[in-house]
Amino acid sequence: MADSQPLLLPQHTPTPTRLASLDVFRGLSVFMMILVDYGGSIFPFISHSPWNGLHLADLVMPFFLFIVGISLSLSYKTNPSHFRNSATSKSLLRALKIATLGIILQGGFFHGTTSNTYGVDILTIRFLGILQRISIGYIVAALCEIWLPSRQGEQFGFFKTYYSHWFVALILLALYSGLLYGLYVPDWQFDVSVSTSSSPPIDGNNIYTVNCSVRGDLGPACNSAGMIDRYILGLDHLYRKPVYRNLKECNMSAKGQVLDGSPSWCHAPFDPEGILSSITAAVSCIIGLQYGHILVHQEVRYNQVYGTSDHKDRLDNWLRFSFSFLALGLFLASIGIPINKSLYTISYMLLTSAASGLTFIALYVLVDVYGQRRLTSVLEWMGKHAMSIFVLVSSNLAVIAIQGFYWTKPDNNIKEAKVVRSAMGCSNLFSNAAVYVSLTTKYNNHSFSFSLTPSSTTSPTQVTRVITNNDSSLKPSFGRLKPQKLKPLIHKTKHQKSSSNSNRNRNRDKDDDDNGDEEEDNSNAASHFKASKGRGWGDGGGSYRAESSQTYLRKTTPDTNFFSLKSFTDLGYSHYMIQSLKKLSFTSPSHIQAMAFAPVIGGKTCVVADQSGSGKTLAYLVPIIQRLRQEELDGHSKSSSQAPRVVVLAPTAELASQVLDNCRSMSKSGVPFKSMVITGGFRQRTQLENLKQGVDVLIATPGRFLSLIKEGLLQLTNLRCAVLDEVDILFGDEDFEVALQHLINSSPVATQYLFVTATLPKDIYSKLAEVFPDCEMIMGPSMHRISSRLEEVLVDCSGEDGQEKTPDTAFLNKKSALLQLAEETPVPRTIVFCNKIETCRKVENALTRFDRKGSNIQVLPFHAAMTQESRHASMKEFTRSPSKQVSQFMVCTDRASRGIDFAGVDHVILFDFPRDPSEYVRRVGRTARGARGEGKAFIFVVGKQISLARKIMERNRKGHPLHDVPSAYEL
């Protein structure tokens, strides 16, 4: 690829100069490439979008292509006709060199830091890649510049001057669109040998089948871009780790493996630099070429005609192009052409071209107009050496060179730098610095293990650590926790006692990577637990081995008692609804879903009550949507502006958003209906505009709902059903009873009301029975019970008999117990419940100080003192795939217990005993959810709370309500 050439008139031949802003732009692109490559795993928001969308990483390739176009215009700005043949030959040779280098660097020849083997099997070499795509765009733009005519003269604008270039771009876009939307994609198969799945297909065969038989599909499985690559190149020559495996549907593990139960296409290779998408990528080069034309010809006009500064004219033309591309790209995205980097869709091409143009304009003004080159000197240097940096980064040559040196034996080389990096929580960007530490440290014989055996006594417990290592100076990762004398009181229900013995020998998968050593504080040197057997924290899993600060993944089988004996078909689910649920991996209804279907679809007013995690949201959503859909097909009812057909009231914005996610999942899987959420913290104008467009299901909090009603912005004349989710909590909202009264007064008489709850206090039931005397009670078999897979552990934090009993000492005892759990029983996800925001902050601080580097513990707050955006960010972070090394602790108030479904929570810790007995059920119900869920609840108790906790646990075991159990305040 040619660098930029001198910006002087043709008749002069002085020493060439470079366009500084273009070098800076190239250096910025290289820096972004390094940043997203090494930082994307730590900061997902900068990595590539899994499919549709635009992240920072998705701008890197378009930036490079745009720069290629500008450089070409500078290289060929003086191109007499008799030089065309030689220029073409040089361009073809240069493109071939770039493509060949790309195959060598990214085809699999160079090993990474996990293998000592060089070379690649030609039968599996990757033919496509970053440099290969750049070479395609380069040669297309170069041939346009060399051979296509252009009009000369001031009467022509830049668009008309290079009309032939734009014509080629339109032809390429038409060809791309015709192939993308017009090609028929049949069903296809691939061998598991080319996948990175964790195991062979469930049916035992070595072949995966992807059902397509469609035309114009833009999803990961059935798009024509992937089909073209499979037919022309073959599956063995495509990229093995496509970015769409980060989609939720693919359920990828922390090790980058697609787990069982994921859609078949998740296992297949897919090349983001494919053949079809390279067509639109070439258009990006042509667009960059036009920006270069403005740079070149605007300068000619300055020298020959105007005699004044040409910066303004250049900027005007560039801005005109950029905002035109931006507007057109947004328009195409709004009409359904997705912004997709893997397919390099037209909307994506236009938006990234606009971003490239605006970035280049900003750098041109900063560097070439105002002369601020010192600020960008590093980027300018990187831009001048872009290819060298790319080679070093993409091929790991720097790492490989260092890996040739080792300490004592070949195994102690750069490979161990990954271990250091994992322990430090650093990105690969810092691994070169960490290698010098790893070269002087022997890890291979190091191992940590914990011995935890179940205890059924109330005697003081020692949590023991067994360190197996020949090096007596080895220090464990956590060394600041002093041993405390705590008295765990383990109280198990019958089903837990009966299953305890069978669970003791259950093997749990553990990661074998070592976290390495960590320096201890010199002051107040911590004492370590002796390496002797002791009783643990009521671990039902028995004695197991765990690496220091590592997490484990549980393999569970579904609880057969969770599902109803009836099928979806038996209950009357429609065919399209069954297919939709199957796409969402629901194959059988739960008990509460089976019990609620007939009354809800029949329009009856009902109370739907069952334990947390039993599937109550779908129990009311599915029959409601099926009934609305049938009425719409029969022509009886349709959504209209500001008049929803269903209103769902939720106590918190987080629960409302979760209900919306369920609605959107159903609508995306084949059940067409519109849903939206209206809560505080979002722009009211945007919400009202969406409401005016018509909506079937409106989800709102009571306060926001009441505000819309009072302002006349919401009409209930078309309302068919009103759902009050977590109704027991709603009655505690000061706005709820007023909102309920407005709801009843403004709705049609025939409106159906559904009251959904996990607990049903006696006073709440009395109120509902008084207002709705014909209300039907639908109570699931697990009502007033906890999950059969939940183990409860009481931890007495009262302290020793001679210790002063004050709130401060109780807090210190509970803090010690919490830190001991964090150290000795690390799991991916833990929720810590506190009664007050002040306590939350103290616990957050204790956990943060306990692991100052943040390499083993991630603390996520969640309470009402935070903004809604901050709470949403914490919840999003908590629900994403957990890291291997980091244990997440969400420290929260009861706001997180109010119906929110956190998947895969391992432990729940009740740091403060709940004020209300029913809140106990909600808190412990955040773990062991659904058919496959299992978990533990650690209940920290002091004084009289011990007897109260035992009484609540006994009631839950028997399935008795808690209305006559005293609250903590009454003790």
C-alpha cells in the first residue's frame, strides 16, 4: 500500500512531504486496533458487536479502508495515460503482496502464546482476513483511479467530476444487495471437527444441521454471505471463532466454548472478512478516494484560481459528504437494514464512512490547520510504521521471540505470563511486562486446595486451608483475613438432609490455572489457618479441591418436579406460540404455567402465586399474548395510539425492564406484538413518541403510570388486561393504591386483572378479595416454599459469650464471616443483602479493601441511592458471563429481591436479617431458580434472630404462610 505523496503541483519535483493528519489518522487506527484486541475482553463495550450494532472495534476496519482510499488519491494524482499499464501492474503486485502477507500472518502459521508449534495445515488455512480485505479494496479503488475517466473544469462539483467512480460504487452496492437478499440459502450441515464446541452434538452424530431454506435472511445462521464463503472457500478455511458466539443464544462458556443446548449454527465457522462483504468494503475505499480528491483538487484551485486559503473549501466539501453519508445510513437503518459489521451492510458502510470522514476532518484541523503536531506525535510515529506494528501485533512475533528464553526448563517461558496476567486481572497488553516476573518464578508445582466438610453440630468451626507445595515460602492470594471464632448453625430441611450424602461426592469442575503469588502487607501480618481438617460452612457439596480464588461451574440436571406432566399442546398453546417457546429453549410448562393458562386465556381475574423462580412471568404473558393475537386475527381488537391493550405494573424500573425483555424475546422468536416500558430515568419525549405509535403491552411503574393518566397522555379505553406484578410489594408503594383506583375507574368493565406474587400476606389477600370478589386463586404447589435445590446455612454472628453485644460488634462479626466466605468459598456470583444503604456502603468498602487490586473480587452496588443508569449498569455487569478469575458480589438492599431474575446466582448472603419474614423468601429466592438452579443461602443472625430464622425455615419447609411469624422489629 502506497503512503501519501507530496501535495505539490505536478511540475515541481522537490523532496516529498507527508500529510501529517493522514499519518496521525493511520496511527490512531493502529492504536484502536491494539486497544480493542487486548482490551475487548476486559471492556466488552469496545469489542466487536456480536451481530447487529456498532461498537468501537467495528470502526477499525472502515478507518483503514478509508485511509487506503485517501492515500491512493495522493499516489495517483498525476497519472498520465501512458503510465496506466505500469501503474496497474504495480497496483496488482502490491495488492498480491498485501494479501499474501495477510495469509501468512492470520492464516494460522504463527503460533500464539499457548503452543510451541509453527506452521499450519494447508487444508485448514484461513484465506481471508484483515489484510486480504484491504488488498481487495485497494485494487478496486486503484483500478478506478487509474482507468476511469473524470470530468475536468470548475463547473463540475466533486461528485460530478468523478461520476464514473460513483457509478462503480452503485453497481457494487446493487450486486451486493442482489446477492445478499436474492440468493436462496438451503439447509446446510457441517462436521463438528471444524467447530470449537465443548462436546459433540447431543444426538451423538458428528454432523450439525442448520435449518434455513430462506431467502434474504440477515441472521448469523442463514445469510447468503456465509453460504457463499462455505461454497467457494469451504468451512475448513473460515474463521473458527466468529463474534456471533457472544450472542446470548450461543451460551458460550468463559473458556470460549459453545455449550450444549446452543443452536447448531453457534458451532459453525464464519468469516467476518468474507467474499460478499468485501464488495461493500471496497466501496469504503472508493469513498475514501473521493475525500482524497477534495484534498488534491482543492489545492490545485488554490494555486491556480483563488489565491486564498483553501481549508474552508475543503472542510465544506468533506462535511457535506460526511453528513450526507450519516443521514443516509441512519435512514437505511431505520427502515430495517441493520448495522452489521460481519455482513458489512450498506447502512454500516455509510455510517462508518461518515465516522471516518468526521474523524479525518477533526485530525486535519488539529494537525494541518492549527499545527498541533506535538499532541499527536506518538500517533504520527505509529502511522508512519503502521505495517511493522501490525505485523508484530497480529503474529505475536515479539512474544514468540521472548518465549524462546526460559528459566531452568522450557516450560517456564512466556506461556506462564498468561497465568500472571490472569492473576493480576490485566489484559494481554501488559503481558510483555509481566513476562519478566514469570521467568523468575516456578508455578508448575504450585497448587492450593480447600478442605470443606459438612457439619451438623453447633460447635465453633474452623475453615481450613490445605496448601500442597514444596515451596514453604509460597503465600496464598488472600492473606489479610485473621481467623475468627464463628459458630455456624446449619439448619437443613428434610430434602436437603436426604440429598446431602449423595451430594458429598459430587465432582465440581474446576479451572486448573494458578493465580500465582501475591505479596502480603508487611504491617499487621495476617495469620493463616492451619493445615488441619475442620468443619466447613455447611457445604453440601462435600470436600472438594479448589484453586486459590478460582470459581467453578456446576453441572446440574433438571428438577423433574418443576415441570407439569401436561405438554404445551395438551394445555391449548397455539402452534406458533409453541414454536416461539422452543426457540427460547422452553420445552415443557412449569406447574404454575400449566395451572394458569386456561383461566388467564379465558379472561378471568386471577391471583397467580408461586415461589420465586417458578416461571410466573411467562405464566401470564403467554396466554395473554395468545389471546390478543387471536383477537387480532379475528379482527376484533388492535393496538391504537396511546391506548395499550395490556398494562403491566411493576414495583421497580428494573423489574419492568425484565418483563420487557421477556416480551421482546417472544416477539423476536415469532410472535408479533409491540411492547414498551415507561419508567423514570428515561426521556419522556421518546417514551411518548413510542406510545403514540401504538403498543400492545405497556409496562410501567405506578408513579409513571399515574403521571401519564393524570396528564391525559394514556387512554385505557382499549384495555383488555391489567397485570400487577409482585402485588404484595406494590401495595407498599405510596402511589399504587391511587394508580389502582385510576386504573379501575378508567378501564372497561370487562377488563381482566391479574395479581402476581411470590408471597401473599393475609392483609393483601383480604384487600383483593374485597375489591374483586370473583377473583380466582391459582396457587402453585411450591407456594410458601423455597426451592428444593436451595441449601440454607445459618451463621451465628453473635460473638463469644464474653464479647460486648453491640451493633458495631455484630457488624464486625458479620463482616469477618463475609470475608471468610469470600476467601474460602469463591463462586462466580453472590448477592449480599443489607437492610440499609449505609450498611451496603460499608460492606462494599470492606470487600473492596479486602481485594484492593480487584483481581479476585468485583463489587457491584445496587440500591435506591444510585441513579437508574448506575443500577442498570451494575445489573448488566452482574448478568453477563462471569470471568474465570473474578467473583462478583452484588451488594444491595431489598430492591434486588423484588422479582428480578438473576440467572446463575450461586450464593445469597443475608448480611442483615430481613425486617419482614416474607422478605426472607424473596431474598433467598434469588438463587436456585428454575428447573436447573441450585445454590446456597447464608443467613447471618445475631441473638434472637436465630430462633426467628429457624421458625421461618420450618414454615417454608412445611409450606405454611408467614403472616403470623413476628417481624424482626417485634423481637
